[in-house]
Amino acid sequence: MPRFYRLKEIIGDRKKGISPIIPVSRASWYAGIKAGKYPKPIRLSKRTVAWREDDIKTLCEKLSEGVV
């Protein structure tokens, strides 16, 4: 079964003590999705979206290589 990340797991949440995987703001994250820089979310239910673990890992690799 594939693993999914919710937005707060990706960009972090200081109030809940969640460290970011990719330290950007919520607005920057969604602007990056719109620009094609970041992966699009998957709808898990009517009000819930998440991102595939593989997509986030691939993005992290590209960011570390300076490709994105």
C-alpha cells in the first residue's frame, strides 16, 4: 500500500512541532504546484488531499541536485 503525505508533513507545522521535509510556505507550495514545479495532490476523499511518498522523494532528489 502506498504511503501518502499530508501538506503539514511536507511543509511542516511549528505549532505541532512537525519539521518540514520541504521548507516553504503554504502559498509557495501551491504556487509551485500551479507552476508545475511541485507534484499535484491526490484526492483521498471529498475534503482530503495528499501527495504520494514517491513523488515527494523524487522532488527532494531534484531539489538537492538543483534541477527544480
